[in-house]
Amino acid sequence: MVFVYATLLTLVNVVWLFLTILSLPGNWLMVLGAAGLAWWSPGMFSMGTLIAIAALALLGELLEFLLGAAGAKKGGGSKWGALGAILGAVVGGLIGTGFLPIIGTIAGACAGAFAGALGLEIITGKKLVESMKIGKGAAVGRFWGTIAKLTVGVAIFLISAVAAFVP
């Protein structure tokens, strides 16, 4: 039965890993899946493994936030620009997924971050040229934040898959 649980967890974690690209909490869902399986089938995961993947999920969130904020700040953005970048990235990621999963998702999230930051900075009174610079910074920061969080997600995926199949 352990093999069946491990296989199911790994398959579900593929979906959760994809959600990470969409700026959704896929890494945390992988952690919750492993914790739930550890509760359902004691001995499936050690406490050390669960703590390690939870710490990695937290690291992924921090990297995504810090890199995204650094990009917007480097461009001279305000809190409104950062908010626009976050909202735009989610919407853009969802739209981009409809065109081309994964690559379209990342491109859409970056374009959405650009458009969201640009739009809210213009609304708050910044000039177009300055707002475009902020939007560019938000897009670049979003790209690297997504790549960092996805890399952490792949590590969580691999650790939980190996730990599930090799208790």
C-alpha cells in the first residue's frame, strides 16, 4: 500500500508544482500532501523530512517576494506599483497558461507584472517613462522570483518523492 500512496502523492505533486508557476501555493500544497500522508500512514515521512520541505517552501516564498520586490524597487516603484505587479502577475499567468502552459504562464506572469505595475504607477501620478521603467523592473523581478520559487518546488518534489518511495 505504501507504493500506491507514494505514487499518488507524486502524481498529485506534479499538479501542485504546476500551480507554483501560476503564483499559487503549489509548494505549500506539496508540503501539506506529505504531512497528510505522514498522518494517514505513519512512518511514511520522518519529521526531519517534513521540516526540511516546509523550510524549503518558506524559502521559496521569501525568494519570490524578495526578488519581485527588488525588481520593482530597482525600477523606482511604490507600494502601488508592487501591488499592481502582484495582481497583474496572477492574471497574466492565468491568461498565458491558456496560450501555452508553463512558458506561456511565466511569460504571462511577467507581462502581467509589467502591466500591473505600469498601470498603477500611472494612476498614482507617475509619468509614462518612469512607470515603464518600474514595470520593467517588476517583470524582471517576477521572472527571477518565479524561477527561484519553481526551483525550490522541484527540490520539494524530489525530496518528497524519494522519501515516499524509500521510507
